[in-house]
Amino acid sequence: MIARKRIAVLAVAMYLALVGFVAAFVYRWNAPKPVERDRVVRVASPARPAPRLDAPVFGAPLYKPQSPPSGIRLSVIHEPNFTAYVLWVRDPRRVEIVETRFPGEVGETVEQFVNDWHAVAGVNGGSFTDTNWQGTGGLVQGIVISNGRVLRRASGPESIIGLTASGRLISGTYTLAQLQAMHVTQALMFGPTLVDHGVDQIQGAGDWGYAPRTAIGQTADGTVILMVTDGRELTGPADIGASLGDIARLMISLGAVTAANLDGGSSATLVYDGRLINQPTDILGERYIGTAVIVK
């Protein structure tokens, strides 16, 4: 009796297996073949040339003037808490403000600005977006005028540093319309004003602490002073940097009747006669910035 039951169960299992095999065979035989389609290959438009992100280095720029720059001299001033590198430019009309070649994408180092424009000198310029200190310099802020061309506009007044067509340095709060009425041909946004009509505009040390600084000034005879200082103890514990008050008073001692603060900190850089004069405090070397002040 038990043997008959086992035989019956085995027969049922074999029958089900046979039915499954036949069903699978019939399905595969009658299944619709896949539709063959022509392959569409997407061809992208030619990519825009990407800006070259060279690794910043403490080295010599690619461009070096063929002859020693005339009408320009460099001096070094040692103060108790910082060292200032001062570039004197006799003709203010040689000073220009330029913007990165890749606005909205990435900035350039001062060395690159000098190379691009075949300039003899340059310092870092004005404001750019720098969220969490990770900005690449491509997002320039505020009004920018370069050689009479308005590159960036603003709807209201801004803290402006600029030069008129005659070479007079201005610093203060202006609208674009006011700048144009004054025949300003070079301008960027930053500040504050350090010296106005020979008078110190900073109370005490100022509110920005001690750090590497970049500033621009002008003497009564029109000579432009470009100044960069070190700081952040880069060369030792006594090298803490300069306050805004320090720069204002130093500018006055050099004969400046007008002076203004440019972007400083890790941006502070001076290139002159094919050499990087100071040592920037950024761990990678020169910083990528949005604008520069160059000397042609």
C-alpha cells in the first residue's frame, strides 16, 4: 500500500515537471522577438575651453619685462609687527583694474593677471564671493570698470576705489552714475577709505584686527603707492600683520593724501618685474582672485 502511494506521488511530480518543461518551450517558441532600433548616438556640442587651474607656487611669473621698468620703484619697510612692500608708480595713468578672464567660473592669481596683460606689476584687487573661505575668485562682487568699460553694475551706491581719466585716486561711496559723471575709468568695490585729504580716517587700530594687508594710495604729485604687508606669523611670532590704523598711518608718513584698503588676508600679493615679492599666507601659495590692480 505504501509503495503504491510513493509511485503515485512520483508519477504526479514527473507529470508536473513535464508540463512545466512543455510550457516553457512553447513560451520561448512563440515569444515576440525584441524590436531592433537604430542606435542614436548623442553628440555633444564642443566644450568651452576650461580655465587652466595651475597649482599655485611661490615662483617667478612667466612674463618678465624686456627692460627694467622705468618710473617705478620698490621699497621695503620693516615695522615691529609686519613688513610692508611698497611700490611707487610715478604715472597714475599706468595703473589699471582688470577682471578675471573666466567671470562666473574661476579667478586668477596675480601672477596670471600680470602675464595676461603683459604688465610690469600687480596686486590683488577687490571683493569676490568667498563662502566659507572656499571661493575660487570667479564670482566678482560690486561695480567693476576697466579702462572705461563697465564690466559690472550695481543698483545702488557701493564702497568704491577708482581712478579718473586724469589719474586721480578716489575712495568712497558712489553710484555708477556718479562714477561716470566723474570720468572714472578704473573702479572696483572694496574699502574702507584709510586717508582722505591727508587725514587719517581710522580710529585707533580699526575693527578688522591684524592681518596681511593690501592698500592703494596717492601722493599730492599723483604718484600711486601700492602696498602689501605680510602677517599671520608667517615669518615668526612677531609677524602678526598690520591693522587698518597701521596702514593709514604708514600711508600718511609716505606722503599719501588719499588711501584705501584693498582685499587682504590670504589674497595679499605683490608681483613686480617678473618676481613674486611677498609670500602669500594661503597654504597653497597664491590665491585665485576676481580682480587685480596692475601697472602697465
